[in-house]
Amino acid sequence: MADDNQSTGHFWSRFAWTVGVLSAVLGIYVFVNDEVRGRLFPDQNAATRADVKEQLQLSEERIAMIVQASINSAMAGADARGENVSADQQDNYEAALTSLLASEDPTLTDARFLAVSGQAEAAAEKLVTTAETSGASEAIPAQGRADLLRNAGDILVPSDPAKALSAYQKALELDPDNPVLQTRVKKLKAETAEKNAVKAIPRAKFELSGLQFEFQGCENPEAPKCVLSVMNTTPDTVNFWIGSSSAINEQGRWLDDKGRDIAASSHYTWNIPSLEASQIEVTYNRPANIFQLVRFELHVNNVEFNKEFRDIAIRGGRQVDVRAMRPVPADHPEYAYEVDNVAVHFLGCSNPDAPICRFDLTNTGTSDRKISTYGGLAFNSQSLQRKAAQSVLSLSGKSDGELPPGIVTSWDVTFRSPAEFFQSFWPDLNVEYEAYPRAFTNLNLSDAEPPAIKALRRDAAYVPDGVFALGDMEFVFLGCANPDNPKCVFDVRNPTDETVRFRVDGARATDEAGEEIKSSSSLVEMNGEREARIPAGVTTSFEVAFRTPMPRISQLVVPVTVGDGRHEIQYADIALQAN
């Protein structure tokens, strides 16, 4: 660190000289692009020279705040990827970003804007670009460019060690005798080599019907390519072809192959002569750093074999942690359960503007499990039923998928309608086409106090005997209103521990003249239909409406079904209240 600090001091003196020369001789002022400027000056269509200069005159306190926020973000990102950032690297990051923010060099305006807006890595890449383009025009001396590149590398280390190493190496080419740069390059090369080291693949060599295979691993994390070798050890020509191959990356996502090629035939088939050998290359359609699982479909003389490998690090990829089961809330251990060799962790619901409920699933068995999820139902604080808008497994990016043993996938259920509270949430989970219903209750979706929950309006009963029970349900008759288009309203509550089916059928009313009138509609408020499955502890309302004017109802009969039982609610001599 002593060398680093000394180097930082040298950097400041050299940088001040560079700034002076550039400002005096060139008078260059570079403005940021409109996109970045728009984010920093949201109330202006365009920033003037004075505006830009004023905004970038940062106080020491503001610089410290920006730097700390960037460090926190960079460290959090590194932790999420399972990467370690040393204390020295953190110090180097802080010094490099501070020097950039404190600089008044107009050629660094673009980079400073990016740093101020929280895009430290983009700012570092801009420093690299500035150093390279300034080299072509000789706008900045070689020493100044080397300092810019070193600072860029220091900022890039936590997020992209490969890019950081490239920046250091370019700096070292400009300043080959710099011991600090030499140390940076040596250490990061060693760390990168360690991360990219490929572990020996267990049982990589195998034989199928006289063909000798060896799995040689995978490379190129942006578009993974896996390589197998094959050799025919028999005295006869053997018909061979490779079928569809698939893999699961560190996020638990299936990857389909996008290409299969045997070098000897330039095709996915090959009649292999005796004692001949070749390589097989399989490429995939999504990035990956680790293959938790890779499966090859191999056909030898019309016999299909499936070969599987686990935990394959992709050469050149980042050192990351594979997806693991996240713990359930400590106060709800019952959120962890298992159905048909699939362990489930319910992680709760959040985001009241567009609610999302999250799960983790893993296969605890020994064979693939077919998972189907078609969403779910939720009931808000007013007992209104909401259907899920989307249900997605990270495994497939769809509502269903094959879950291999030991693999973890996330499952997200999202809703379109806002809700601050779910009285009840019923996810729709099927394993091997068997439904496993489950209810989760009293879910607060925000940090605010729970809203008022719909309850039986006992105090608003129309008559003293307006509170009653039928079967397992509690009811309150709230009266009838609107003589021109009469409507009679009831509350109903399920006090049991189970969901109860409830249905309201066509009602009958007798007017003062003794004429019987049938209702025009009957519906449950929860879902706007005649029938609803009312969750445990939930209260809703239902109504029956008539089109015929009636100032008074002599007799009201409302047939209802509670569970398996049929009942009739009857009231007499009802005066209709005006709306």
C-alpha cells in the first residue's frame, strides 16, 4: 500500500500538469451525450456549458458520498457473484474513483458524469476509451494515459477482473518500469488464473458399444461450447450421431443446444471407421459461468444413450455461486414443506403496486420431476379475488418445466391489480400432474401497517335477527335499498379452518300486491359470480337484485348453498331504503 500511496501522489502531480497543459493549450471541453445529460438534468432539454461546469464542481462531502455508494454497490455485486475483493483492491477503487470525481480535466467530463450518476464501471470504460483515443492524437502524454488506464483498472476489478487486467496491461505497455503496475498485473493474473482453473471432471472417460469418449469440458461463457472426443476401438465401422443436448446454468435455467458438430464429418452424424477419432462440439444458446448439469444424447448403431455431468465450470467464466434455496422467514417455519420429492420454500409476497409472490423449489428425489404452475388466486383486504397474471419458473422461463434432482429453481407468481395485503393466497402447484393446493394467509405486502380488513357488519344488521348462521357460515342481512331497482345485500363469513363453497341462486320477492317477482341477478362480491370458494377466515358480501320497482317487499326468499347443504334465507315486511 505504501507504493500505492506514493504512486497516487505522483499521479496527482502528473495529472495537475496534464490538466494545465490541456486547458491552456487546447481549451477542449467535451460535453456528455444527451442520454446521460438528460438523467442528470431532468428539467432541461439541454445543459449549457455553465450548467455542466456548475454540476461537476463537487464538494468533498459529495465526492465522498458518491464514492461510498459506488463502493457499496460494487462490493454487493461481487458478493452476489461469490467473488472476493481484497482490502487493498477496495482502497485502490476508492482512490481511483475519488481522483476522477475531483479532476477538473475537461477531457474527462463524460467519465465524470457517468461516475456522478452511479455508473462507475461505465466511467472506467470511458477512461480506457479516452486514453486510447488520446494516444492516437497525442492529446495526453503516455504517462498520463497510463495513469488513466491504471485508475480504470482499479475501478473495474470488483465487477470485471478480465477488463481490469486488460486496462492494467495497456497501462504497463505505456509505463513498463512502474512497479505498482507490475504488481497489479502479476496479482490479477494469478487471481484470474485461479478462478478460471478447470477442475478435473469425474468419470470424463467412458465407453459406449466400443466407442471411447472423453468429455473435455466447456469454454466461452458468453456462448458456451462443450467438447467431447470420440474414438472407434472396434474393427468395424460404427454409425454414430449426437442428438439434442441440454444444460442448466448457475441460475437454474435450461439451455438448449444451438449447434452440434463432429469435426471429421462437419455434421452431427458420422460413420466412424475403425480406429478413427474426432472431436464433437456442442454450443448453447445462453450465457453461463457454471453448468450445474449438462446432458448429451448419444446414438451408437441406433441405440440411444444419455450421459450426464454435474458442476462443470466454464473456462473463462466468473467464479459464481449456483442458485440455492433461500430460507423461509424465521417466524414462519411452516412456509417450508415438501410434496412428491419437491421441497418448497415460500418466501412471501411484496410489491403492493404489482404484487409478486416468490418461491424456491428443489428436487430431493432421484429422477426428474415435471413441475406445472398455472398461477394462483389471492384475496385482498376487501376480500376481492385476484387471479395471477403470470407464473414463471426460472428453470424454463415458462409456467412448467422438468426439474432434475438436486437443482433449485425459483417460481414467481405476479398480479396486475394493486394490493397492500392478501388475506389469503393460493398458489397453483402441480408435480407430475398432481395438484398440491396450499393456502397462505395474512400476507402484508409492504412495510406499512396492514389496512382494515373486511369484516361482518353486525352493527348494521337490518333487524335484530339479521345476524344468523347457516351450515358453517355466519351471515348478516343488511337490508334492501333503491325502490326503483331493488337490491338486497348480505355479508357472509367463513369462520372455519377450511375453504367453503358458497353459492347464491335466484331469489324471489313478493310485492305488496302479492305478486311474486324473480331476481334479475345474484352475485358474490368476491368474484362477481354466483358461486365462490370462500377461504378460511374471510368475509365477503353477496347481493340479489330485481328490475321491478317495489317500495316494500312483503316476503324475500334467497336460496343459498353452503358446502353441501342447501338453505333458504327468508325475511318479511322489508321497507326499501332510498339510495
